[in-house]
Amino acid sequence: MFSKACEYGIRAVIYIWSQNTKGVKLGVKDICKEIDAPEFFTAKILQSLAKQDLVSSTKGPNGGFYISDDQENMRLLDLVKAIDGDKLFKGCGLGLKQCSESHPCPIHNDYKAIRENLAKLLSEKTIKGLAKEVVSGKATLSTILE
């Protein structure tokens, strides 16, 4: 459903926010270790998100990635669109270029409902809310089981 870039980006931003409450700025190595993601690839994703002002970063010995007050209530939808674009919400379930209401593919109507539900879910979820679930222990970001 989401690209690997989007999966890593979502996990990284949720983790950054979860540590943000402690006033910590995180380096890419620390982020990737915690979310079990490749370092170089995740760094490129985070740099792109910083350029789009969805995360903040500072350079230097006390630098790293963090979430500013303006970014705190980011919706998951904004993050997904920033990384993967909006094809997920507009594209054909079978990848056909000519799929439309007047010329639907075999799964058009079913996939349309799924797209609408996904867009609704991602619009309602915030990074802050998801990070709070991680901080409270109700959810995890790591694929590594203890």
C-alpha cells in the first residue's frame, strides 16, 4: 500500500515526535536503529521532509531532527502525500491509466471506497496522536520484538 519510503518516513517522524517531548534532537543513526530502517535511505527521506517543512533539523554537535510547534499537529495524510504524492488517493487499483467513472476497471467501485476510507483515516490521524500511543506503550514502531 505505502511505498517503503513512506513506511520509513512515517515511522521516523512518529519516533522523532515521541522523543520531541523530552527536548531531544535525534540523529539519523539513532532514528534508524529504533525504527529498524536503512540509514542512507531514511536520511534522504528526512532531508526531503525538512525541505518541505514537515520536520525541522539543525546541524552541528547538538543538531538533529525534531518537530517544531508549527509541525506538531501534522496529519498523517500530509506526510503520506509529501512522500508518495496523491496517486494512492486518485489512481486505479489495477494501475490502468484510463480507469474512470465512465470506463471503470473491474475493481473500480470497490477500490474507490477503499481509497475514500483510507483518505478519511489518514486525515483523522495526527503524528502527535500516533506518537502518544508509542510513548504510552499502546503501540510500537520497531519490528524487533523483545
